[in-house]
Amino acid sequence: MKKVLGIGIVIILAIIAFFALRNDPVVIIDDPENEPASYSVVVRNLSGSQPLSPGVFVVHDDSGVLDFEGRLSPVEFEPLAEIGVAGDLAGWLATQSGVRSVYLIDSPILPGQERTFIVENTGRYLSGTMMAVASNDGYALINSIDLEEGIFQARNYDNGTEENSALGSGAAGGQPVPGQPESIDMGTATNPQATVRVHDQLTEVILEIEITAVASPDEELN
């Protein structure tokens, strides 16, 4: 049993090290003329077995910046959906009309764990996405929710760039391998690329966020 536990710990540490090395630091694009309130965003992994990769969250004015259901996703989405590397998608989002701020979650969130970051209220909506690591190209999406206090759950999608093997089938199923960035090419590519659709294997809620307003210094004095 101790040997099994030891192997499990090594695998988890390898996943964390792999994603930490493959993701860029936080990218922030701010409107200097706006002095907004801040919000604390808690990102929770509700799954019992599915790690969430590093991901990207975005504050924006126009809805649907990460909603590709029924369409082909941009090429910049593929690294996130297949191996959990979010930098390309973050860079692409920074060029889109109406995008105010882009934030990277630069390390994975394991089952039952959570991560907190602060966003500035520079736009109307918040969206975000993280890969379901034990899948070929599945991801959880928070899609254009109003930037306000509350608890919101993600929906799971299939990016349409790889054929799906059984969840958790690992390298044999063409799924990400910690420490091996070339594993993006291990899966079987769809030919032609399929449109994004609701994932037919990832049926449980795996990602939840909780948004709470952060008091300004003046409010804290009152």
C-alpha cells in the first residue's frame, strides 16, 4: 500500500511540475480610466477523479468569447483542450474585441481542491475554461456569466480535435502525459476536425466558481 501511495504522489507532483513549466504568467489587459470594484473568484474542482489543467479566465463586454458550440474552435484552443497549456488561448483572447482582462490559472487543480484569484470589474461578463486532464480534448466552460456575486457551475464540452477514448485511459488512450509536451500528438486527430459539442462522456459537474465582491479600503473603514 505504501508503494502504491508513493507512486500516486509522484504522479501528482509530475502533473503539477509539467503544467507549471508549460504555462505563461498571468496576462492582464486593463482600462486605466476605469477604477472598478474587485472580485474574488474561487475555482473548485468538484470531481472525484478528474484533474483540471491550468486554464484561462477572461473579463469581457460581449458575450460568447469562449463559446464555440456548433462551430470549429480556433487553432489556439487546441493546446489547452488536448494537453492543458493555456498560453496560446490567452494570447488569442487578448486580441479579441471587447476583452478587458485575461487571467491565467498557471497550475492544475486536483480533485477536491480549489484556487483563488482576484479579477477587476472592467467588463460585464466572466468566462473561463480548463481542460479535463483525463480526457482527449474535453474541457469545462464557464460561459459569459454576469460578473456578480454567486456560485456558478461549468458545462463540459468536446473540442472536436481528437477522437475520444475512455476517460482516464492515459497514454494508451492518447491522453496527456505529465512531462511530455509532445503528447499533444499522441491522440487520433479527427479528420476533418469536428465542431465543438457537449461532451457525451464528461457528464458530471467538474468545475465550479464562486464570486465574492472584495471590499475597497474605504468600505472596510465604515
